Amino acid sequence: MLNDKLKNHHLILASGSPRRQEFFKNLGLDFEIRLKPVREEYPPRLTHFEISNYLAQLKALPFKAELNPTDILITSDTIVWHNNKAIGKPNDKQDATEILKSLSNSTHEVISSVCFTTTSYEKTLHNITKVSFKVLSDEEIEYYLNTYEPYDKAGAYGIQDWIGQIGVTKIEGSYFNVMGLPTHLVYKTLNSIVEKA
């Protein structure tokens, strides 16, 4: 449906995340994967969704000079916001353990930003989901980290994994946003881009 509307456009997903790639397939979209290394650093003055917005836009920068008029580049970033600070991907197992202990028995926010870039404009959107965890025991955290090794995930967990199934007690907002992409916003925005074109 949407893919038919996009037949005169070329979608580029700049993400190595298998989850984001799977979402695009599930949306029925034809797309190309292009990857360029980016140092995910942001100014310390930024907070909350400003961080994920900045990083999503930063990831688009290396591609801008090579975009064609029919291209729509999509870049994204996800952070966990907890106790007034951003939590990204863990550095190692000890870091991941500390992160999960801090998320235990509390509620945090998962913020995903998506940047849509063409030769003529750039638009960045963000989505926020609140996630609550039960008390996670040391044994549960240890088992999860040893079994799933979630070191490529913001907040050191994947909600679709075992720890999400046994530990998450409440979600307010988009489930898919927690997995790394607010699919409803991507769908809506791509539709609006096609209608304006």
C-alpha cells in the first residue's frame, strides 16, 4: 500500500540494527541499507529527546552529499532516560549489570528519534514510551546478560527478550518504539512525504 505510493522514491535505511531492518520489511517497504560509521557523541548541554534527535541527525550527515532527488534517507537513535540522565549501550558486562540494577523496580523512558532527510529538507520526530520493571534479582540479571548479551541495546535490554517477558510490568506508549523504531510515526511521515511530493 505505502510501498506503491513510494514507487517514485528510493528509501535508504542507514541502520545496522536487525530489528529496524525487520520493521521496514514488515511495513512492506522496498529499501536499501547503507552504513557509514559515526561517533555517537553529543554536547553535554542536551537532555532528553534533544539527545536522540541530535544523534539521529548526526547519523544523516555523512550521507547528505550523495543523496539523489528521489532518495529518502532514514536515520534513527534510541536512548533510555532514567533519573534525569541518558543511558545508551553498555560498555561491558559490569556496566550492563549496573544499568539493569538501576532500572529494577522503577519506571524509565525509552526515547526513539527518527530523522527523514532528502535533498530539499530534513524532518526529525521523536516518540517516548514509559517502561516499568519489577524487582530484578541478581540471578535474573546475571542469567539474562550471560544468555542474551544485550550489549548493542540502549539500556542493556531488549524488551522482546526474556527479561522483557519476565520483568516488564507496565508499558505506556508504543511497544515497537522500545524495540528501536516508532513504526506508526515512520508510516505516517512517509505517507505525508509522498502526499507533498
